[in-house]
Amino acid sequence: MGLFDSLLGAIKEAGNTVQQAVGEGIQNVWSEPNQSGPYVPPAAQPSTAQLNQQYERDARSFDEKLNEILRAYPDVSVDREIPAEAFEQQAGCQIFARGGNRCLPDPFSYRLRRGGREFFIRLWKRYELYDHAANRQIRAFCDSKGVPVLDFFEYLPNGFEYMRMRIAAMLGG
């Protein structure tokens, strides 16, 4: 029993030493009161006006921004609100489970066609819709078959440049 007690004492002492060292390290990094990170001198901090300008939200709707982006691609045709059942029928197989208390998947918000290829965009109102089992099954099917799908969320900024960059990458230019 004496060996166990001395071993337990040594472990406790080592733990106290580590705890003290971590505490001192944290105290050194967070030395300024009411700071949420390492101290940055006031001259190096951006002004509120600079931050607001950097993150200024584009007031246009998603649809308006998408239409402006697609003007650069006159050869792209756009369909809106494509039911998941129509997508499933086109695929020729059952993609999502039915029956019981399962929710039906939400429709694709947009289908873009260019040069014989299809691309899909889904605009989600809430994350919970994105995370429904049927919607996840459709996403997994698209991923397994190489069908490009972009997800955007209404509650996020979706700035024009961000949207343009993602859509251009999907359309190949």
C-alpha cells in the first residue's frame, strides 16, 4: 500500500505543477482586462466603420444576385423549384425513403443547364431543413453520382462575390 500511496502522491504533485504552469501561461496571454484575445494596441485595431464596410450586407435578394451572375453565362438555362420526385424520376431509381413519419425532401431551388450538364443549387431557410434525413439522402446520392450541388443558406450573408465565385467554379468559368 505504501508504494501505491507514494505513486498517487507523485501524480498529484505533477498535476499541480502542470495546472500552475498553465494558469501562469493563461495569465500572461490574457493580461489586459476585458480582452477576448491577446492584447492588440488601439492603433492596430480597425475602426467600427471599417468593419461595417468590410462586412456590409448586400441588400439584394438571392434571386436578384443570381440573375446578375448568370448574365455572364447566356448559354445557361435556369429552372426553379424542381421537386425531388422529378429528380428521382430522372435518375431512374429511388433515392429517398418513404413512409412512416419520414419527411419528403425539399425541392431543388434552381437547376442550371449548360452544355448538356446539369448543376443544382439549394437555398435553405433553416439548417434543420438541410439536415432532414430525406435531404441528406438526396445529397449523398448526388455526391456518389458526381452531380454538382451548391448549398446556400438564407440566414447567411451570401455576398455577391462569394456567390459569383462558387457558381463560376461550378459552371467552369
